[in-house]
Amino acid sequence: MSAANGALNRAAAMRFIVMLGMVSLFADMTYEGARSIHGPLIRNLGGSAAVVGVVAGLGEFFGFTLRLLSGALADRTRAYWTITIFGYLVNLFAVPALAFAGNWQMAALLVVLERTGKSLRAPARDVLLSEAAKEVGSGWGFGIHAAFDQTGAVVGPLFVAWSVARSSGYSSAMLWLAIPAACALVALLVARANDPTVKPDAPAQAETQQAFPAVFWLYIVAAALLAIGYCDFPIIAFHFEKTALFRASSIPLLYALAMAMNGVMALVFGKLYDGLGLTALALGLVISAAALPLSFFGGGAMAIAGVMCWGAGMGAMDAILRAGISKVVSMNKRGRAFGVFNAIYGAAWLAGSSAMGVLYGYSITGLVALGIVAQLAAAAGFFSLRRKIGT
């Protein structure tokens, strides 16, 4: 890979990060807009809280575990853009199709398909992004990209909130999301035409597969604990609607608030990571752990604070988790590393989300306890690795 042989010009790297950020902005408008109402949509189609939890968990499971295969494929073929474009096509097709789901089973299938498309393109896209990000600071580069992500993730739910309030239904909102989906694909082709990091897709020479360093596996253990303890927003949204804590049209606005916090805090934690290392991530997880009692035990004001803590924790993860991987794994193994990391992370997310969905029907206190314990254990794990993964 030609970019591995020399440093990218900082300005060119920043332009490319911004271009990929624009792709993510429109893509996040699409699938995060849809995600803001997955819980209520499935509930209206006959699904229970357990169904919402399992579907959310399965979506994340496929969204992460298939990255094991797509990451290995990216390393072997170096076809980063071919894989990225195909993944976005699948990812963005599934959201407008939710408008035609007549039962929760069909909706569940499309939710999983959307996450599957994301899993196909994420490792290849992250390799491209990691090469550019290292020229401006890994945490800062990934933080900038995450900020674009979350700008779209704010606008998308606002767009959906407008549509739901206008039509008093969830299905029509999915059709409107076809507009940002098309914009994302156009932005993707523009980014491809202006990529300074790699030559056109070309298979690499065969390389000896080397083992990942031990710190990589310790990093994954901490990340798995984090995934087990992080409550999916569809479960939180299910709780808000079931308890009538907020109106249906307000739930996407709360998700937009969470995504706004995500975007702002991604920049903050990305910069903190470049100076403090994994201590910044540990701090973010302490904040996110507070989201559970605030969201499930409090009234309206406390629930809003909980949503903000939830978004702040997501911002820390978006800025730092991928940046940490790029610090400990060399370029020629990075696609596979992102794949392995996300496969285990996705399996842990499925386990945690499913457990929380089931616990919701029996003991909300148990759900909250599981999340807090797992997240604080993850924070302790990342903090212990701070000297092994330098800034």
C-alpha cells in the first residue's frame, strides 16, 4: 500500500477525513434517524421489550461480528473501496425498506440487514481513515470523523421527529430517509475520487500472518465488558414510551440530543486521548454509567440528563476505541484487527443487550446493576492499559 511508504500531507489528510465525514454525516442521518424509532416501531408492530432487546442485540452482533470476515478480506485483497461501497449500498437500502415492514419479524430482518451492511464496509473504511488520521493525531482524526457522524445522527432523528409529528406514524418517516441515503452514496463517490491514501484497489502480495500483540487481547477484554454494559437506546426508548415519560414524537428528539452530545464529546475525548491516552476513555465510561439510573429511575429531567450521559459515553467510544486499535496494530494487519475486535465486541453487545431486554420484564434494577458493573469494570480495564498503549 503506497501510503504506508510515506507520510501523507497533513492538509490532504484533513481534506480526506472531512470527505469521509460527509459520507458518514448523510449515512448517519439515514440509519440513526431510523434507529431513534426502532423500539417504538417494533412495539407498534407487536414486539415486546424482550424482542426489542434481542433485535437490537442481533443487529449489533451482525453489525460487528461480520467485520471479522470483511476485515480479513480487506487485508487480503486491499480492495478497500470496493468493499466500502458495497457495504454502504446494503446499509442504506435497508432503511427506506422499513416503510414496508408489515410485522415485527420483517422489521427485525431489515434492522439486521442494515447493520450487516455496516459491518461489511466498516473495517475497510476504518483502515482508510486510520492512515489519514495518524497524520493529524489519531484521536483528533477519529474525533473529527465522529463529529461529522453525530451531526448526521442529530439531524436524522430531528427529521424523523418532524415526519412522525406530521403523519402520526413511523413508516412514512422511513421513506423520507431515502433522501439522505442517496446523498451519502453521492458523497462516497466524491470521496473515492479524491482519496490521497491509496492507489486504486489492487491485491497485495502474500504476507505472513503474524500474531497480534498481547495488549491487543487485553484491550478487547475491556471492550467486551463495555459492550455488555452499554444499554441500547431502543430499550431506553421502549421504556420512555411504555411509561409515557415522553410523547412518541419527542423520543427522536431525545435521540438527537444524545447524538449531539456524542458529536461534541467525540471531539473533546479525541483531543484528550491524544494527550492522556486511555485515561480519557475510562473517564468517559464513568460518565456513561450514570445514564442507566438516570434514564430508568428518574423523572423527565433526570431522564434527559441520562440521555446526555449516554451520548457523552458514545462520543468517548467513537473517538477512542478505533484510535486505540490503530496504535497497537501495524497497517498490514489493521483490517483483520478491526474485524477481530468488532466481532468480539458485537458478540458481547448481543449478550448484554439481550440480557437487558429480558431483565427489563423482570427487574429494571437488575438491568441497571448489570450495566453499571460492566461499564465500571471496563473503565478499570482501560485505565490499567494506559501505559501499555501510548498516545
